[in-house]
Amino acid sequence: MKELHSFGWYASRVAKKLPKHVLKPVPSRLWGGLVYLLISLAGLTSIIMFDMSPWFYLLIAFVLGNSFASMGFLGHEILHGTVVKKPWVRNFLGAVAFWPLSTGPRLWRKWHNMDHHVHTQHEELDPDSWPSLRQLSKIKILRWIYKLPLPVRAFFSFLSLTITFTMHSLRMFVVYLKEFKSTNRPMVVVQLILPWVTWIGLLVWIGPLKWLFAFVIPLLIANFIVMAYISTNHRLNPLVPVNDPLANSLTVTVPKWVDALHFNFSYHTEHHLFPAMSSKYYPMVKEHIKSMWPERYHEMPMTKALVTLWRTPRVYHDDGTALIDPYPGNVYGSLGHGLDPAKIKFQKLNLKGTAFFLKKGKTEKA
Ligand SMILES: [Zn+2]
Ligand SMILES: [Zn+2]
């Protein structure tokens, strides 16, 4: 196995090759946010004020869905401090950008900046990592779900991407609230409640049919778009004992116009090396990483990453480098550990024992 290095190890080596200005905030990113805000307000106003054919509403809902997702990507960037530096301005703009996804800036910074970035793909400490067989064996409902055939699980997990971000965000609120100082907790609660109050208020104002097109369908679309990135960012990579972004992250590639719409969110390995750098500069960082560590770097087209995600099971086995479909006992590699998206193969292990131990709420090593 290749020796693992921390993100700081890579960042210090790449930083020497970059111009100094790339670490400065880039407030001009806000123009993109303003455009999305105006599009969203125009879309919402059209649905609220005019009675149109449902097909036209649906078209507006798709535009709103992409705008909500893109504002979330900008909110992510803003809350890393790469757009403006003043904390209150950063938090205010982050709250506006995350309003459609109803995620508060304080919660997001704790969950994402402090835990996901610091403990990426750590079995227990990364709030976004997928469970290992050991964790799965402890949860009865998951033990039952994993008895379903892989394609059935893949279908439902892809369908659930339309609600995953919202559900995970609400779960993070419950998990993290007690970790805030008691003096800060009211603000964290207010930041969750305020967006929901406006969306529920909108329902009361315009009724369920218009609300479906103004909020529900756009939210499902936005969830799917952000989760298409988030689920391919790390889930094909291994769990790692050292937070090595070249081992635990995947950069997906999308057409240039999609990168423009989504604020370069596809450059995820680059983001984990330099979370405090504007994503505007990630194409430059990518060039350097690819020339310095070509054998370690993982990138793949988004479509291929989604197909690979569909075709591989989502639970880690052994030391976190393999993926396992526990009941048939099929073991797949992860990126850097034998997973080839062009030719997905699995090894059949004699894992009658695995199924047995899963039943008992325990696991064994294959
Ligand atoms: Zn990440
Ligand atoms: Zn981030």
C-alpha cells in the first residue's frame, strides 16, 4: 500500500508552485450568486402571481432546482471563507445561499468544515462517511436492507438522493446541537427554523399545488444535483487512517458549462487540499497535482462515477479498502485498491460466516 500523507503535506508542496494571490478571497463570486438569487425570485414570483399550464410550472421548477443547488455550492464556498473574510458577512451570505436547502451556517461550518474536512473518510469521525460492516452489523434495519439484491438497493439509494441532503442536514442538526455551547444553541436553532418557516409560510400562502412546483420539486432536484457530487466525492474511495485527499477523494469531470453553473464543485480532491482557496483556482491546482502525483490522483467523468456507484455495494469491509455485499459475500475493490470502473469485478469469498455474524450483530474478518 502507498504511504499516506495528510492534506497539509500535499498542500505545502503544491502551494510553492502557485502564485500568492490564489489564497485571497474572491468577492466577485457573489455576482454568480446574485444571478441565481434573481432567477430564483423571478421563478417563485411567476409561480405565485400567474396561473399557467403545469408544464410551464415544471419547467420553472427545473430552473429553480438547479438554482437552489448552485446557491448551495456557492454557500459551501462562502462558508469556507473564500469569498469574504468578515465572519458576520460570511455567515449572513452563507445563510442566504443555503436558504433553499434550509441548512444553517453555524451547523454547516461545524459539520462540514470542522469534521468532514478534518476527518475525511475516517470510519467514526467523518459525519459523511459510509458505514463499515462493523457499524452496519449494529443496526437492525440496515442488516435487513442489505439482504435485498444489489440492483434493488442501488435503485432505491439513487431514488433517495432526491431527499438525502435535506434528511442528512436535519440529522446533523440533531447530532451536533448538543456540541454547541449553550449560549450559541439558540442561534443554531433559529438558523434551522427560519428557512423552514418561510417555506411552510409559502405553502399556507399559495396552496399545495403551486407549492409543489415552487418548493418541493425544486428541492428534490437540488438534492439530487448536490448528492450526485457528494456521493461520488468519497464513496468509491477507501476509508483511511490518515486524511490523505489523494487516497480518499475523487475529482469528477463534467462539461465546462456545468462547472461554470456549479462553481467548480467537481474539483473535490483539489478542494480537500485547499479548502480555504476559491474554487476558481482549482483547475490550476489540478494541473500541479497531476504532474506531481499522477499515480495517486483519482478522476473520472461524473456519469462513469455514478454508474460505478450503482454497480458497487455501499459498505466497507475489512480495513476499509474493500467494499462488500455482505449476504452473497461478494467483495469489490475501492479506488486505488483494485476497483476498475471500466471492468467492475468482485471476488466471491466464503463468507457464510459474515451473514451469520451479521445476524448476530457482530462481524468477523474474512
Ligand atoms: Zn469532501
Ligand atoms: Zn468543503
